[in-house]
Amino acid sequence: NRAYAGFVLRELTSVFVAFFAAVSLWQLTALAQGPEAYARFLARLGTPLFVALHGVVLLFVLFHSITWFNLAPKALVLRLSGKRVPDWVVVGLNYAAWVVLSGAVAFIVLRGG
């Protein structure tokens, strides 16, 4: 069943989201330990294994995010003046928020802090 396979795949992507969270916590720990520890952390992340792994993780996290945004109208029913807000509005607002927040993060990172 295609729908069931998609559901299982989406749930399995949570493993990759957890991996990303663990690496983020590892980064904060290295940062708290000082410049040398952080430099070792960055060197380790620059190895071909980690670069390839993060490419795979990025794909699965994107899949996870996109499928969640598309499921959002089923998980969260919004009503305005007693009428249900159309699904496309809920999905569109999720994507718009994603674009705006990603742009804000990119702006902060690219301008150096």
C-alpha cells in the first residue's frame, strides 16, 4: 500500500531529525568547551563521511518537513468566524513561515553574526 509506505517512511525520518538534534547538541557542547574543542568538532564534521551523512540527513529532514506541512491541516483545524480555514491556507502559511525564518537565519549567518 503506497499510503502506508509513505507513512512509515515519514515516521522513519524522525531518526534523521534526532541525529540532527544530537549533532546540534554536540556542537553546543564543543562550543562551551572552548576554541580548541570547537575546532576539533568542525574538523570532524568536515570529513567526507560526515559531509555525505549530512547530505542524506538534509534530504530526509526536508522530506519530514514537507510531509508535516502537508499534514498540518489534518492535525490542526483552524476556524475563523465559525468556518474552517481551507487546507491550502494552512499549508501556505506554514511554507511562508518556513521561507521567512530560513531567510532570517541565512541573513544572520551570512552577514557574520
